[in-house]
Amino acid sequence: MGLTGIQIFKLLPKTNCGECGVPTCLAFAMNLASGKAELEKCPYVSEEAKEKLNTESAPPIRPLMIGPVKVGGETVLFRHEKTFVNPPGFAVLVSTGEDDASIAGKIERFKKSQYDRVGLKLKADMFAIKDTTGDGAKMCAIAKSVSSETGAALIFISDSVDVLTMAVDSFKEKKPLLHAATPANVEALGNLAKAANCPVAVKGDGSLDSVVALTEKLTALGVKDIVIDTGSRELKKAFEEQVTIRRAALKDRYRPLGFPTLIMANEMADGLMEEALVAATFVAKYGAVIVLSDIQPHVIFPLLLDRLNIYTDPQRPMTAEQGIYPINNPDENSPVLVTCNFSLTYFIVSGEIESSRVPSWLCVQDTEGLSVMTAWAAGKFSGESVGTFINKCGIKDKVKHKNLIIPGYAAGISGELEEELGAGWSILVGPREASQIPKFLKNWKA
């Protein structure tokens, strides 16, 4: 078991210098205990304390970077306990044996498969380039094309250390993931990864014992950034292994399994639709990198939404900033609407207003990320709170009229809101469904 925050604090220098990024040594100790910080951030800790703390305070699942993509660093088994931290990266597989047209098609689909959702850009993250011909030059040429056109993180897959060496020599600044260390090449590939400061994947033979032997050997070589591929390609077995690895790392603090994992969904299914089902399984349990054979909109979009939903902090709803949002270039005669700051509500409502082509002002009140009905039930979208917001937000200086449109589900606050806003103000109850907003606004304008 790891040390508690107080036990760690007793071993720290207690300078409260703040150079670690938090104001006090006690706060830093608590971060170490919860796996949110690494000991290297403290410049004054003694060597004796380092020796004791390095083992005890490291995050249970090591966080690492594959190019710009961060994986690992998880601290809970279930997202409702706290939250999942670093979303898994989706990788698209290309091979040196593919023809140029096939590779170009995947690159083009990768670039097009980007979606705006609640203010976020959803997209795949990586390309996995597999050596099937022993041609290191072809692998490098594909990687150059992929990197220049997409900026995606890179995974190099080869049985040949010589081929991987050629790839690393050309792309080590991209910090690619090297796949995979096996009993036959673990020392050579480990030394290559250490020299290039690149993460390396181990590939087991379908047993966790084989994985442990490889991670322990790499750790002894001084390699820190490791990704686990158990080698299992059967869904049920791979699923059980993912749960076992996560539990061993978090509950038992078993260091040889305390690394993010890689799922070759392309090798576990027949066809892209089955791959999507496999990928969705391991978004939840607990893949850090998921490789697909191709990228198609009908497959990647639901997977991106699945990832977004699971890796959204359940204790912190996504929110829009409180304020006034002008839509379609409104003027002093344009209608004024008010809504909550739950991101999904904001983006749906603002999208419907935009599609109506009616210039409008949208006032977004801070409801702590709650939807309209939930906020109303919790007393955070009441006549008093909305009135206070409207009085203070500055919208009265932007319009000549005194009409305010409220959501249909909040019709019950209209009387109290009129009293709060004062004489002359009229409260108009808008539609319950956002899809009816364009028609409502066009009628208002008429």
C-alpha cells in the first residue's frame, strides 16, 4: 500500500517554497499520495527521502506522452468514484504493404473525421504504422506523409529492431510509441527506447506473467514509459486482463502492471463494425490506446461520443461561460433570451437561434452546469436568480425594449421574474423544445 499524505509530508523538506507548483509541502504531499504529482517536482527533497518515496509515491498507473497524446495516470476503477483522467487515443492502422491509394484514403478520412460537439473538437489522435515488408524506408515515408498532413501521434509496429531504429532516427522528436518488446528483442528495443526517450510497448504471449517479465526487464534497463499489450486477441480474455491489470495497479499498487494498455481492436474482430464494438468495450474498460483498421464516420463518431461521455468528470458538468452572447448580429431591437450554462443546452439553443437567422441576444446564466429543469428544481434558475443576473449582466444597456424570453420548462418563474425586473418588463414564455425556437423567433419578429 502507498504512504498517506501525512506520512509523505514527514519526509519532505517543509520549505513551502512553491516551486513544485502548489503553495505548501502539505498540499504537495497530498498530491503525491493521490497520484497527481511526481516527486521530481520537489527540488529540495533529500536523497534518503527520495529512495523511500520514489517507490511509494509514484502514480499507480504511469502517465506518459505518445507525441501530443497523454495516456495513463488513472486513479480509480470506476468513473463515479472520482473521474477518468486521460481519454484513450484512437489510432488508425496503415501498413507498408498497403498501396498508396489505400493509405491516402485513410489519411483523407482521418482529416475529415473531426466533429464539433459542445464546444469541443472531437477527432482521432494517432496513426499506427505497421511494418509488413521489412522496408524501413517505406515506413518512414508513410510516417512523413501522415505527420505532415495530420499532425497525428505515431505508433511504429515492427518485429525488426533495425526497422524501428530507422523510424526512431527520423521521428524521435515526435516521441512515437515503439511496438513491441518481446522476450527475443526486449533488451535491444529497451535500449533504443531509452536512448531516444520514446515510450515502448511490451507484447505478452497472452499471459500476464509474460507481461510482468517484460516490464520488469525494461524497468531494470531504466525505461520508464511503457505500454502493455497483453497479446490476447479474444474479447472475453482481453477484457478480463484489462480489469485485472487495473485492479492490480490501483488496489495492490503492483508496479509491474502499473502502465497504460494498448488494444489491437483490428485483430479482435471481423469487419469494421465489430471493431467498433470491441473499441467501445475498451473505452470503458480500460484501454489507453485503441487501434482500428480504418476510419469511417459512422464508426469513429459514436466512438468519439462514447469517449467524451465516459471521460467527462461526473462531478463537474461541462459548462459555458456566464455572459451575453450576440447571435446573427443583433441590435437594440433584437429579442433577448435567457438560458442555463449547461454546455449541451447552450450549444443546442445557440445553434437553433443561429439557424433561425433572427438576430438575437442570448443571456447565459451560471447554474453550475445544470440543465434548465434541474436548475429550476434546485432553485438555481428561479425568478430571483434570473432577475438578478439580467439586472447585472448589462443586457439592459444593449436593447431598447423590455421583453425577455424564458425557456418553456421554466414558465413557473415568470411572475416572480417580472417583479424582480421591475415595471415595464414583459416575460414571454418560449417553447419547451429547442427545435421550436426558430419558428418562435420568426413569429416574435413578425
